[in-house]
Amino acid sequence: MTVMISSIFLGFLLLTLEPSFVTIATISVAPSIDPKTEEVMNVIRLSNGYEFEYVAASGALGFDGQGWPWEQPLRVLGLFDPSLFKPVTKSLTWKPRRGNLRWHDPFRAVRFIDGGVVNAVDLTNLGFDWWLETVGRRLESGRQSLIVSIYTEDETELRQMAERLNDIDLAAVELNAHCPNHHGDFHHNAWQVVWFCELYRRLCRHPLILKVSVLHNLNLIVPKAEPYIEAIDINSVPWSYVFPHRSPLRRLGGGAVSGQPAQAVTWSILRQLVNLTDIPVIGPSVWRYQDIQALRGRGAQAISFGSIFLRYPWRPTIFVRRDQRENGR
Ligand SMILES: Cc1cc2nc3c(=O)[nH]c(=O)nc-3n(C[C@H](O)[C@H](O)[C@H](O)COP(=O)(O)O)c2cc1C
């Protein structure tokens, strides 16, 4: 019976694979080389010794990095292995935040679109204290350590979160500097982002990753934030930056686009960042296997899997195993 169910499920998976995914077996991948040191650059090493090559983006694997309940059956089939990724938690705010996600009706705030996802979740979470007590303090020290994503616009909240994170073992903290579903004052936000990076650095021992958005003035932020951050990653893109027509989530402000339709924007930000700084950049918006190498070719030093986990939860595992096999990782 189990075998039959597995076969039906596998058949379903194969039917949903895009043709390009099936026909790309011959592409060979060469790692990018740092011209100065001649070292392979496809890994990010943090100052605390943690290193990672593949990241599960915030929102992809839940609040503990182990994945959402509907992804768990794939483990049995060997198609979902969170240990291959350095997981970033879904963003935490100091206080619980209702946001737009309703667990009884997830498609209210998340929709699949052609080649990607649009979401208007708006930081739904049970708050920092809940996370610290139910997840943070139970983390096994040193094993598959998490990157914790935090979001705040308030200095006092940042202080409290940064100080309390010192108590637990983490790979890093990600400062979600701007939620694309939340419309704020972006000029003010640029200075605030730099100040928050500096303040965080003074208070917390874990390396800091800065998550930026297309709405940020990167020329202003990045050179000033450089002394405080160890990597940069890139958020999803407000609907109106990608599509001229109306969003299916217009009731919730339009939402933010990720995956293949976001690549034109997220990959151009990647390019901009690589030209602007030596801080390693994590490349987003993988949808097909060859996107991994396309990101490396654009200077990404680690690869992030985000909304692809929602649409095709098995693909990141399959892609990473294949990348490891074909490129001797
Ligand atoms: C349903 C959903 C929830 C998300 N939640 C968060 C979040 O809580 N914090 C955050 O920084 N990014 C969040 N993101 C953005 C992703 O982490 C990622 O930056 C974005 O999807 C772009 O990467 P991708 O094109 O590879 O998906 C979310 C994305 C989706 C689709």
C-alpha cells in the first residue's frame, strides 16, 4: 500500500516537472574563482566559523528550519532534506504580529503565479519571546545552526532582540531591513538600516546578514553598513516593479513577487551589490537547476532557495544533490 501511494505521488511529481528541468543533464558547472586569492568562492565563511553554500530563505522552512508540515512526507521519499541548507527562520518581530496569513486559508495571502509566487503575508508570527522559548532555547548547540531573521522599526526592540540572542547558539542573525509588504519611508529607512546594523553589532555576538530590497538606496546603505555585516541577501519584489497588470492580492496591497518573474530585478540587485562591495552576496530566485550556475556567474557566493520550496518542495533537495554530484561539492 505504502509503495503504491509513493508511486502515485512520484508519478505526480514527475508530471509536474518542467521540461527544462528534465533536459539539462549535460550542463557542466565550473566554480567561480576569486582572482586575488585563486580560491573557490562558492561558499560563505562567517567569522564564527560557520560556513554555508546553500541557504533556505526566510519563510521557506518555517520557524525552526525543519520545514512546514506539508513538506514532511517528502522526507520519507528522500525528496526533502533540510540538512542540506543553512535555514533562515521566518522573520520574527518583537511582539506577536497577525499579518495577513490565516492558517485556515493560506491562499488568502500567498498565490502561485507562472514560475513563482506572490505573497502578502506581512510578517505573521507569534513574536520573539514565543520563538525564543519554543525554538531558540531548544536548539542543539552546533548542529545545523539556524540563521534567525528579525524585523523591527524600533530601536528598543532591536536592542532587546539582539541582547537576548546572545544566550543561544546561532550561525547568524539576518536583519530583514524592509518588508516589501509594508510601505514605509525609504529615505529615512536607509539611515535607520545603517544605524541598526551598527547598533546590532555592538550588542550581539552573532554575525549579521543584511537583507535588502529593491526599494533601498543601496549606494547609500551598503558602503556605510559594510563594517557591521558579513553577508547580504535580497528580498522579494513589490508586484508593481514586475508586472503592469493588477495583482491577485491587490486587496492586501499587491504583495511581493519571488521566483522566476522576480529574477530580472533580484539578479540586477545582485549585480549591483557585487560591484559595490566585497561583502559576499547570497543569490536568490532559483527556479530551475541552471539558475544556480547563472547566479554564480553573476558573483553570488551562496545560493538561496525561497519560494521554490513552496511551489516545488522537492526541487531544492534534488538541485543541491545534483550540484554536489556534478561539481564535486
Ligand atoms: C510565503 C513567503 C513568506 C516569506 N516570509 C518572509 C519573511 O518572513 N521574512 C523575509 O525576510 N522574507 C520572507 N520571504 C521572502 C523570501 O525569504 C525570499 O527573500 C524571497 O522569496 C525572494 O527569494 P526567491 O525569489 O528565491 O523566492 C517570504 C517569501 C514568501 C514567498
